[in-house]
Amino acid sequence: MKVLLDACVTAQILPLLSSLDVTTARDRGWHELSNGNLLSVAQHEFDVLITLDRNMRYQQPIHKFNIGLVVIQGVRNTVESL
């Protein structure tokens, strides 16, 4: 499974996802893309986008993209909280 980690998620979480094929949006140079553009380009290379953006599912027509969306909810963007 190919996973894209959104720029809003701390890269410190990567060791917890070591069993997956994970790339960060920042590593791809996609960290400044809007959510719609990010989903549009990511759907061609990734199976899942992991994000902290709880509003993305309301702001974007997720069903129109060929990529899964996992929204992590934490108090802070730290490994301990996530």
C-alpha cells in the first residue's frame, strides 16, 4: 500500500508507519498544493492520504478521487498525541 503523508502531519510519525510504503507531501514538493490539487495528483500514485485536516472531507468531493482518506484526530501534532 502506497501512503502519502500530508504536510500538516509531523514526519516524526514515520517510524510508526514503517510497515507501509510512506512518502511525505513535503518530500514530493507537494506541500503547498491546495487540498483539491493534492488529492488530484496523489490519486495517480498513492492509495491513501493521511491528514490532520478534519474539514477536507467536507471541502472536497472525496468520492470523486481514486484515493482513500485517513483523518487522524489528535490534540496536538505530536507523535504522542497522534
